[in-house]
Amino acid sequence: MLVMKNLVSEQELLVQRNYSKKCEEILKNMFIDRQPVCYVHSYGCQGNVSDGEKIKGMLAKMGYGISDSAQGADLAIFNTCAIRENAQDRVFGNLGMLIHYKKSNPGMLIGLCGCMVQQEHVAKKIAKVFPGVNLIFGTHVIHKLPEFIYNILSEKRRICDIPDSDGVIVEGLPVVRESRIKASVPISFGCNNFCSYCIVPHVKGRERSRDFFSIYNEVKSLVDGGFKEIMLLGQNVNSYGNDLDGGVNFSYLLSKINDIDGDFRIRFMTSHPKDATAELIDTMASCGKICKHLHLPVQCGSDKILGLMNRKYNIEQYLKIVEYARKKIPNISLTSDIIVGFPGETYSDFKKTLNLIKSVKYSSLFMFIFSPRKGTAACSMSDPVASEEKVRWLRELIDCQNEISEEVHKSYVGRAQRVLFDGAFRADCGMITGRTDTNLVVNCKANGAKIGDFADVKIIRSSRMALEGELI
């Protein structure tokens, strides 16, 4: 049996479960006539959303009901993101809203956790500027939430716990999932890549893979429970298993999950191009339950800027992956991330990015202006291009991608697609919405189809944002 040095022990988890029971007793005595309610909001990536589901799970075990509104909540927790400055600005803005709610409900507890507060300078600012915040805890101690809540309830003291760590793995935490159709399953945590612009390795710790059987059993349990789509999560899913013994890699994990009985499909993100192998593409091509969609962040079309970003690949290598993927999976959909205005980038470099997206023809892009993060290498790089110029570049990129997205979507008209319906589009008109295997949005008349159903749909119209179809 593999012993993982960064695995939180069962004894440590038992301590937290005991704290959870103590919290439940305290809350029963505090709230005699009603159940206390909590509000948890996660900013940023799907990994943060997954952490937020665990936070809700622990709070539910303590006796809290889950509310979808901070107003009137007895406990509110923001699970924060640090990837860009505007993500932090949103947290500070909404934190002011929580403080306002607390004035009318003095017993309300407020907590902040996640990547943003893992940065020491940010945590100190919050502690100083927002005395109404009762709890600040970092990314490596989420599992200690019952202990934190117990100490606040029993001792009425403020807690700030942000240990510096290479990271841990915690198995067996309770989960309150946001969907009964789709479920996210983390397969690894942290990152070893240290891209020069990225704060993630500094706040999430070093790369660490979950045990294969823990992942497999979790997915099987979800499928047996009726979930139709499983999203495997990692900062770099392609390097899954590099820190494990036994030769288990991401392609092997995918193939074994694909073999689980049931009508479901598999997605994953994010793939780092430097670790996207032919074996991965071959596995995607041969496994029927793996969606034919690959999110492959390129970040920039200039080799010079990729070098400054410490991305460890060049555009020629990237395009070889794209070419092989299109050869093995002709209908594959590709999406990506682009950073505009990285330090040292010129308009000539930016034009190479435009040429790249015209060549690859991504179905969609996540596009951002460079946001310096304190503690990263890029933060200290010379950045002479004015922000107004970067905004113009971004607008040009968005306009170009909109045309490409519209072209890609038009190619689906007249074709049949299998769609998983996951929500109402216009309930008043009987419209339902879902996604294709290639991750494109499809809206159509329900005509008896329900949320959670797979259905074959003929695409009859398209726009740059979505497809419109009719049930076959």
C-alpha cells in the first residue's frame, strides 16, 4: 500500500469530526427555534468551486443549513481567488456588503479562505482593514474548518491560520454538490511549473496527485449515484501520477474511468501543452466516454513571450499537438487561454497571437490583460506598454475570436449532436439548454426532455455564442 507523506491522517480527520459534533451541540443551544444557515461563495476556477463544495459539506455536518444568499445568513464564507487583480477587487467589494449585513445581525460570522488570503500581505490587510472578519484561513487548512468554527463559537476569538506549506491531500471530506448532474473530482493539487505570471504554485503548493483508487472509487460512486458528467480537475492534469509510484499516469486514469459501467461522460482540465502527449490524444480518441474537447492554454503566439512566461514549449511544438489531435479526432473542439500585454510584448508579438488563433480556429477563448501578481517573476519585469494600448489589443483579439466562433458554430448546422441537458434556458417558453460532447452550448424546445437527460439534437441555427437545435 502506498503511503503518501502529504496525506492528512485519519486520526487528524477524526479530531475534526469531533469538533464538528461539538459545533453541532453549541449551535443547537444557540439557535433553539431555528436552524442556523450559512452562505458560501467560491470565486475563480472550478478547483475553488470544488473546495467550496467541501466547505459546505463540513458546515452541513456542523448543523448549518445552506443558503443561496448572504443576507440573513449566520455564517458567510468567501472562498477567494488570486489569479488576477480584479478577482481580488471583487472580494473586497463584496466583503463590504457582508460587513453591512453584520451591522443588522451582530452575531453573524464572516470568514475568508482560499488563494487570495494565502498571500501574507493580503491576509494582513484584511485583518487590519476589516475587523468584522472573524476567520481567515489558507489553502492548506480547509479541513480544519470545524476546529476553527468551534474555537470562534466557544471562545469568541478571531482566528487567522495561514501556514506556509508545500500542500496536503485530504480524503473523505463531506461534500454538498452544487449539481445533481455534473460533478467535479480533483485528481491533483498544486503546481510545479512556476510560469512567471502565475501565483498558483505560491498559494496552492507543490504538485501532488491523489491516489488512483481514491479517484476511481469516488467517480464510480458518483456514476452509481446518477451523475452524468464527471470533470477531472488539476492545475495540470497531464502530469498526474508523476509523483506516484507504480507507473500510473493520466492516460491510464482516463482509460480506467472510461471502463466504469454507466451512461456518463468525462471531461478534464487543465492540460499543459508541455505535457500533452500523443498517448493522451490516443486515449481520448479510443475511449467513447471521454468528451472530444481539449482545453489547451497557449497564452501567447510569440515564442519570445512564451520564453519570458516560462511555458517550456514553443509554437511549433504546440501546433504539432493540435495537428495530431485533429488527425486522430477530426471533430475535436479546442479552447484556450490568452494573456494580452505580457511584459515585453510588442504589437508584433501580439499579431503572432492573432495569426495563431486564425490558424487553430478555437471554438472559444478565455482572454485577459496581463495582471501582475506580487511574488511572481513577471511582477518585476519591465512593462512599458500603456494599459490603453493593451485594451485595444484585447478588443482586436475578441473581435477576431468572435468571427472564428461564429464560423465554428455555423459548421454544426444540419448536424446531429448528443446533448446533456443541464439547465433551463427560457423556462417560460419551454426552452432547455445543454452542451455537446465538444462543449458547445445548445438551446432547444424541451418537448419532453428533462434536465439531466442525454438527447440527440439536430442543430438548426447558430450564433457566435450558442447553437439552437430541435430534438430528434
